[in-house]
Amino acid sequence: MNYSERISKAADLMDAEGFDILILSRPTESRSLYYLTGVDRLCANLILHKNGKSTLLILEQDLLGADRIDYVDEVLTFNSAKSQFKAIIGAIEKKGLKTGIVGIEKSFIHQNFFESLKAALPLAFQIRDAVNITGQLRLVKTEDEIQIIKKASAIATQAMEKVAEIVEPGIKQNEIAAAVEYEMRRNGAEETATRTFIASGSGTQAAHSPASNRQIENGDIVLVDIHPRFKGYSSDLATTFATPGVPTNLLKAMKLVLESKNAAIKEFKVGDNVSSIHKNYLDKIKNSELIFPRIPFFNNIHGVGVSANDPPSFWYPIDIELGPGNLFAYAQSPCLIPQPNLLGVRFEDTYMVTKADIERLTPFEHRI
């Protein structure tokens, strides 16, 4: 990855939007620090100036070769929370800046980090949210990124095929989670980009239900949502399985959800606005025989990249026109179906926008 080019682009966006400094922290949360540096350590910070000068701060015990990062101007270490903020201020003062606008990603930093940074910065500095900048950076994927995400998507598809073999009455949700995560890692995934969500029965009502010890029963539907991460990039694949004994009317409703999702994708065109796609989705389901709750902006369509929720997404509400290099996950969800108890259904795939079409990257055969 050309990290020097990414840092330069970030600096240009900062200059255009009036930021003097950008401070990124916790690469495992927003992934922006990882995107700009390739550093994936829990305790690290990047200080970027609008002139392109950069400082990487990393926990001393986590240095691990960070001194060989030649696309940042300097690498400094710290060994405590207190010394971390002292190092941040020192790196800023070293560049001679005494006032200006400091950008942070408010959605991703902890309150104590924000308060400590605010207390450490001289009063002449102002802190503003810079999520629009970090979001814009990751909207369009390069060919190298696309190839990696394609591999992550292949891993997701292989893992879901494994799940299809084992989902049956008697197995527990956490056993399904163990099998699917083993299969993903066995095929090359380093980790999961977010939790593996597995729900059954009434638990499917939740948008993101973690696996539990609940045993699958006859007549259950089982929702599985997976996010393998390969070489730093993720894919998103979700499906809903039906076990023997599922009522015919529920099967019919599940097929309706899947058909609706597939029909919607066929209507997508290069140049469509993400906000329009979302609005059309809400408009179409108003008169559905199913029950659909009001859902947040960008909840049913979101970017895929170094994060399982890359921009545009709930965390990065940036409206864009779909174009080449945009990768996204799309789901007709959350879909709540009234049985005698409310049940949730989701079918979700990862897609890539080309010059002329929308290509599905997770060719899993959703089974109903």
C-alpha cells in the first residue's frame, strides 16, 4: 500500500477544510490510523500536520519494527497514559505550532482520551471533529485493495458454506461461531473485523446479536453474520437458515425478503446516491406485509474496507454517488416478521461497483 500517498492526500483534505493538525488514535477502533500507516497496535497515535509532516507515537513495548516506517517523519515512543499526552504535545510544539484547529474522530475516541487531550493542549488550540476527512480518504478503493477484499469475500463464502453443513437442531450458537471462525482463519483470515453475530429463535429480532449457549431447536431460524479480515481488509456476509419444522408462512416471508434484496440490487446503477438507495428502500417497505422498523441512515447499505463499516456508513454519514472503486455491503434488513413471536431475517452480501455494473463478491447461495 502506498502510505505516503495516503498521508499526502489526508494533508490536502486537512488544508482544504481548515485543519492544522489531525490526531488519530486507537487503530483497532476507527481503522483510520491503520489505513494511513499500516500500524495495527492497540496503543498508537498519529499526528499529522496540514503540510504533510507526520509523527507516529507508539507504546514502547509495541515498537516492533515501527522504526522502519519510512513514510512518517519520525517515530516516538511512550510508556504510560500520562507520557502519551506529553509526547503528543511535544510533537506538536516541535513543529513550532502554537495555535490552530486540531482534528479528531469523536465517534471513536474514549471520553478520557478526549478530556486528557483537551487538558494537555494549550488554550489557543481548538478541537473539531474530522470524521469527514477520514471518511473521504477511504471511499474509493485501489485495485490492490479490491483484490484483497475479493479474497476476504471468498473466505467469507467458504466459511458460510461450512455453516450450511452444520446448522441443525441440537447444535449451540457458540459452536457455530467456533466452526465459522476456525474456517475463516484456516482459509487465511487473521481475525474477524467485528463480532461474529449468531442468533436463533426470538433472538433474531436484534440487529447484532452475539452468539450464546442457546441450542438450536426444531423450527428455528438461525441468523449468521460474519466479517473475516484478510490482510487488514474485511468482507461482510449474512444469511438466515431455516431448520426442519419452520412454518410454511415463515419460509414464504423469508423468500420475500431475499427476493426483495436481489431485486433491489438489480435496480442499482452507477451514479446512484447512497441516500437515494436508502430512501427507496424505506419507501418500498412501507406497505409490506412484513414489519420493518425505522432504521438509521445508511444502516442497510454501508462501505466495506479496512473496517467492516467503512464509509459511507452509520459512523461516516457521507453521501456519495456510487462509482468505480466503491465497495459496499447491502442487506434488506432489519426485517421483522410476525409469527406468533417476532422474528428477524437478514440476507447481506458484499458488492463492488465497476464502470458499468454492480458485481457481487460473496456468491454464497442463500438457502431457504
